[in-house]
Amino acid sequence: MTEFSNTPQPQTKPGIASAEDGLVVLDGPDGVAVTMTADAAQKTGTSLISAAELAEKQVADNGFKNDI
């Protein structure tokens, strides 16, 4: 199997959220930034938590390794 150095890798550092002028700004690693309404941010947060819980269960159940 060939590995390419430019293959995107999962981030291990969390993003930081802040509120600015009635909007939520999520600053992530490598200069990633997303601006959302409060409603969109709440729904994104809920979705992220659900996905993280499922991913943790997958690791536990299937022995996937996430130590990248």
C-alpha cells in the first residue's frame, strides 16, 4: 500500500469556539475557521458529540486504533 504525505490526517487538537457579535466562531487547527449562527452551532455541537460517542464505541468494539 502506498502512503502519500499529503493525505489528510485526522486532527488531534480540538477547535476553540467563541461568540462574536451574535455569531459563533469556531477556530480550528491549521487556520481553519467557521462562523455559524447560534442555532447552527448548537446543532453542530450535538451532532459532534453523538458522532464522537459512536466513534469511541467503534474503537472499543472493533479495536480500531486512533493513535495517529
